Amino acid sequence: MLKGLIVIDLSTVLAGPSVGTFLAELGADVLKIEHPEHPDVTRSWKLPSEKPGQSQSAYFSSINYKKKHKQLNLADEKDHREFIKLLSAADILISNFKKGDDVKLNITDSYLLEINPRLIIGKINGYGTLNDRVAYDLILQAESGFMSMNGTQESGPVKMPVALIDVLAAHQLKEGILLALYQREKTGRGQSVSVSLYDTAISSLVNQASNYLMAGHVPKRIGSLHPNIAPYGELFTTKDKATITFAIGSNTHFSKLCASIGLNSIVDESKFNNNQNRVINRKELARLIQDKISTYDSKVLLNELQNQNVPAGKVKKLDEVFKDEAAKSLIRGEDINGISTKRVTSIAFKNAMS
């Protein structure tokens, strides 16, 4: 889709580089530029099982797919001239420098757009363009409320197992860049698009934010449970010791679930006959469901529920996930510096006409 588009990626860590990978997967020519002495730090973020001498880690490989690589020190006059020459022919520039670095390195928006008026500049920062705080995903999860809601009363606050704020910020920047490309088709001019991790985190609170803003509800740590829906997120153990869960979003779903496990008798009880009452009485409901679930084999039960269009699934580890052919089809491989690397695709949409 983006064949012929030229992208320069100056960004490091996860959010910015994943935008570059997204554009590369769509056919853009993406050049990742790193400092010769201080390359992308994620090259060194290695698991204990990875070879210490390798030039990149699995983490780095996950978000630097299909890119060409070049080392330039933008503080060096010769390297800066080479960068400007590359930039003059580029369509998109991605960066995540801290406040003031654009002035120090002479890469301000006004200067770059003077050199290349069609350039689209995509920038990610931590707390806004006027704030110089160092930002990492963990700190944003802590300060935006996510950690306080995640986990259980026993566990205390828990961060999510992926850098989700970075991932969501990358999606925000992708949207901004694509809209800027659309605008450029009409005006012929580029522009600068900026996304902060903080704004991304707050805007991603969605229903939890409205629960507080409209009802004064401050979420407690309730594990996988949903504050507005039940049963939703409760974990049940089957006869064969598998862990399964349900997302029962309607009375129809609830009726079908009860019919499938032999609990028809409770469907019309006042404690369970609507979602709000099920939330109030969710502990008792979970006990009743578990008593029935423990008599079923997971594969048989899940097949029956899926046939009834009841949202249900097994809690899987990643080794189980990637045994599935659908998951395997999303794996992308590439040799980088002679090293075989793998990651999942950054593109989840498909052409419905193909």
C-alpha cells in the first residue's frame, strides 16, 4: 500500500520503532538511523537465554522489522549534512527525542520543513512537548491509574505484561501520520504530529474513566473481573484441570451458558435475572457455575459454548497460543545481520475484498 514512501526512523525503544515497522510492512522504504556509540538501547535488552555477543535482542527484533540500518551522529557536522541530504527526499520522519534535543541537534520542525516542505514529522514524547521528564511505560502505567486497577487485593498494583501505553501511543501516532498523509494529498504540504504517552494513557481509560467521572467509582483491584458485567473474567477449573473464562455481556448469553451447563433453574431468580444483579451477587453466582464446570471436560464444554455463540475461552500460555495455525500465520521472519529473527506482524487489518 505504501510502496515508494520513504521513511527515516530516528526513534528508539518501542513506540516509535513500532510505527516504523508498521510502515515498512505496508511497503514503505524505512531507514533506521542510530548513534554509532549509543544505539537503540533495546539491542541490549536480552533474556538470560540470548547470546550476549549478538548485535540485537529479541525485544529489538520485535519492532525493527524490514528496516535498513545506518549509523549517524547528528551532532557531527559531516553526519548531520548526510542526514539532511537523506531527509530532503523523505516523506516521513519518526523521532522520540527529549525536550531541547531538536534545538541542540538542529532538527527543529521549522528547519526540517523549510528543507522539505512535504515532510511529515511524527514525534512521541512522555508528558507533552513542554515537559522534559524521562518517560517509560511502567511509570505511565503507574501514574495514569492502570497499575492501581490491575492485579488483586492480595497482589497489590501490577503492571501489564506488555508495554501497552507504548503500543497504544504508537497506534495514535500511526493514525496521526496517516491523516497527515491524507491531508498532504490535498495541500501538498507536510506537518508535524506529536503524541505523548501521558495523553495516550489517559485517553485509553475509556469506560473506567467514565465510571469515575460520572458515578464517582474509583476502581479496586479485582483481578480479571469486570466492574460492570458478570460473569466476566471469573476463572473456572474444568474436570481436566484447564482454566476457562466467560465474557457474558447479555441476558441471552447468560441463558445460553446456564442451559449448556445445567443451571436453567437460576436464570429467572431475582439475584441473577439481569446484569446489575449478577454483578451484585457475582461471588455466589461464580460458586454455582464452578460446581457445574468442574464436571465438564474443557474441549467438550468450549465447543458447545462456541456452537451456542457464548463468549468463552481457555486461558492459554504462549506456547499453546503459537500452536494455533491462526497465530502461526501472523509470525514474520527476517535475517538481521545473519541472525534469524521472528516477531508477530504489526498489521491486523485485512482487505475484506481479497
